[in-house]
Amino acid sequence: MSESHSTTPHLVRAEEDRISSRRIVAVGIASLVIFFLASLAATRMMVRDRAALLPEGPPPAPAEVGQAKIGIVEQQLFERARTGPEWKAEQLRRLDGWGWVDRREGLARIPVDRAMDLVVQGERP
């Protein structure tokens, strides 16, 4: 058994480093088209679902005159914010005290304990 060995070395050549610009552009354009079509489909589904959930349309915007809130976020200066122990103490004083809610209409505030006793007795305060 004899093997033949050549004395000339085999040259191994690497493939050229080429990037096909056309292929990159085609993939980019295809991605943009798919994104556009998906966005269009999502928008149509949202409009359809909104129409099904709100047949009369969106609710009216609240009156802006004198409104201290935007959405659910209270808009006031931190220095004027009434929170913490002082606010809680004031609320407890109001629950336990007497006072007028609207004097012209004859609406008064009574202590909550007294109001519960009246309800138990069958009276409506």
C-alpha cells in the first residue's frame, strides 16, 4: 500500500468578504412593509374594539373651570398639600363635630356616632 503524497502544498483560499447591498436593502424594505401592515391592522382592531365598547362615543371631558385635577393627578403646590397627621386629625374632627354643610339648604353635619345611633333607632338624620 502506497500513498501518494505530493510535495506541493495545497493552497486553501478563503471566500471573499462581500456583503450583498441589495439583499440588505430588500430585508430592510420587507421589514418596513411588515411593520406598516401590522400597525395598520392593530389600529383597525383598536378602532373596532373602541366602537364596540363605547357605542355612544367617548365620555365628555370634565368642566375645566375651577378644576384642580388633570385626570387622576392632583395639581397643587407641595407646600399647600394637606396630607399626613394634620389632615387626618382635621378629618377626624369633622367626623366627630357639628357644623353646616349648606346653611341655605338646611344641611348640617352631625357626629358620625350620633348619626349611627339615630339610624339604629330607625330615624334618618
